[in-house]
Amino acid sequence: MIEQYIPVFLVIAFAIVFAVLVVFSSKLLGPQRPTPEKLSTYESGMKPVGSTHERVSVKYYLVAMLFIIFDLEVIFVYPWAVKFRILYNEIGTSVFVSMLIFLIVLELGYLYVYKKGGFKWE
Amino acid sequence: MSLLQLIGITAVKILIIFTMMMLTVSYLVYFERKISAWAQNRLGPNRVGWYGLLQPFADVFKLALKEDIVPTNANKPIHTLAPVIALFVAFTTYAVIPFGPDISLFGITIPLVVADVNIGILYVLALSSLGVYAITLAGWSSGSKYSLLGGIRSSAQMISYEVSMGFSVAGVLLFAGSLRPAAIVLSQHGWMWNALLQPIGFITFVVSAFAETNRLPFDLPEAEPELVGGFHTEYSSMKFAGFFLAEYANMIIASALIVTLYLGGWQVPYIESIGLPAGLVIAIQIISFFAKIAFLLFFFIWVRWSIPRFRYDQLMSLGWKVMFPLSLINIVWVAGLIMIFRL
């Protein structure tokens, strides 16, 4: 059982080594001649104004919350989807109806967010 | 198969796939520039080598020999970590995608997939969502406003489309009854391609794949007229190349996923029944897999020059108001097909 996953670990190890090699290769190959101007933040040739670590619009936070709510539902649907045909042959339409009820409840929440203007960006 | 054999075979497969991937990425960049040039009635790269064929190598060497600049405002460890994550995601996701049927060499049955795990689809979804971290951290750690805006926009965009992507995949799982990519490919025998049986899910998945890979018309994270370079404004030399490489590798993986989930994977309809020798059939199947990927990659570039970039609010409302309900309808549609036609 576990030996299925040995290739996965090999791939992950290989990817880490390769990614680190690529990122550090220019440290080895490229020149290092830093000047204060070169190291300043790019702002179309102007002197950088203000800091970047300020507040971010709450809209993005809302998107993140909606994502967590709706993406969790995906995880509930997957096991049902994988076993659907077997369960349908055993117990019939109630397998479908129960998931339909679940999706309708999800859709009600979706409609509520929609009505409240959760998907509006101006 | 002993443990040592398994490790040896896996290492060979990783090396083959990896080399092919790097070559495809290089030439994808070349072909993107060539096709863009044709679309705009210009010549494109034609100086380095015959018809500019050595251009990708010239670009890589040039980037490797450039100075690696870390701005003073940047958060140095995270600024370095971000491209590592991007590359890591790009080079792990391909592991579970089958590119051919099982073959037997010297009495050993070798599946033509690097890791034949039974949770393959979950593996792909889990790793590809890590890609959000690379872009968000790159944008946040650079200490530049362009990068920050690009990074935040991109994280919002990617997580929005991930929801409809997840629901579209549920439709495929309904038919296949398994999370193993090899089983999903086999469930699409003959003309039972998921693209034909569930066209709604196919469309929502392809659109989400475009959004997840930050390709036009959804490339707002790096929309150059407003955000300069977006999240990689403050990156130079190989760190920039890392993001670039990861973007193109992600395009290839997205195409491979679309082929595996919706276009029958490596299968050619009814080829087994013609009566060709077994070796030839397998060769045709492997070639057909790569031909399908090549067509989808061309499609990516084609769309780039056909559809203008979305505005940000259009992008978000397309994701939440159109793609999300459509992907739910797709689940009901597929479940209905299974119940009515006993497919």
C-alpha cells in the first residue's frame, strides 16, 4: 500500500532539489554589483511613496471566506461522486435525492450571499 | 517488483518526463512568440539558429548570467522562497498523469505514469492550490505596490475559480467511480469522452484552468498596462525565470489534465479493434496523448490573441455568478445521465 507513494516522495524530493538549484544558480553565475538605486523599489522612475504593508480592501477577505465555505462542499461531494454508481445500484434514487437536498441547501446560502451583494465588485 | 527495481524505474521515468517537460517549456515559449507573431503579422524570433530555433536556450543563458537583485524593501527569505514554491508545484503535479497504457518490458509490467496512486486527482488539486502561495507571497514580500496588488488580485482570482474547478471534476468522478487518473482514462473508452458526455463541465473546467494558470484573458495578476509586471515586478535573473518556467509548466500540466479528465487521455477510439500489432497500438496511443496536449497548448495561445483581457469585476462575476452555478448543474446532469441511461 505505502509503496505506491514511494514515487511521489521521489518526485517531491527531485522537485525541491531542482527548484532550489534554479533559484540559486544566478547567485553563482551572475555578477553581484549592488547600488542603492538598483536596490530601491521600482515605481516607474519616481521615488517610492509610502509603505506597502497597509490595509487591504475587505472585499478580498470576503472572497477568501466564500472560498472556504464553498470549497469545503467540494470535499463533501467527492466521496459521494466516487461511490455514486455502486450506491445507486444498491439503494436507488435516494442517493441522488440526498445529494440534491445538500446542493439545494448550498444554493440557498449562495443565493443569500448573492442578494446581500457578496459577489459585487465596483 | 522489488523495492530497488521500483526506485530505479521511477527514477528513469522522472528523468524522461522531466527532460520532455523542460524541452516542451522551452519550445512552448518559442512557439508562443512565433504564433503571436503570425497572429500579428510579424516575423517573431528568427535570428538565433535556424528560424530562431535556438532562441529559448539563448534566453535561459542570458537570464542565468544576470544579476540577482533583492530590493532593500523586500522580505528576503520569503522573496527567495516564493519562486521555489512556484517551481516545486510545477514539477510535482505531473507525477500522477498517465501518458500511456501499461507496457511490459523484460517481464515487468510498467504503468506509463510516474506515480500510480489511487488518490491522483486529490494530489493534483492539493498541489496545484499550493501555487496560490507562490504568487501571493511573491507579491507581498517584494515591498512594491505593483507586486502587492498583483499578488492579492491573483490570490482572489485563483481561489474563486478553484471552487468551480473542484465541482467540475466531481462530474468526471461520477462517471469514473475512482480518483485514480488511470481509471478515469479507462472509463472514457470508445467515444465515451467526458467532453462529449458532459459539455458543461468541460467548459467550466477549461475556463477555470485558464484562470488558474493566469493566462489571457485572465492574466490580471500581471496586467502590464496597469501593474507593470504584477507580482514579479521585483524579480530578476533566474528567480524571474523560475516564475516564467512555472507558468509555462503549469500550462502544460493544465492541458494534460484536460486531456486526462475530458478528452480520453491516451486513448484513440476503437484502435484496439482494427487489429494492428500491440507495440504499434501503444505507440499510437502515446503519440495521440501528446498530440492532444499540443493542440490544447495551441488553443491556449490562440485564445490569448482572440479574446481581450477581462476587467477585474467581470472576472470575479464570471467566476462566481456563471461558472459556479454551471458546475453545480453539471453534477446534477451527470448523475441524471447515469441514472437514466445506466451508463
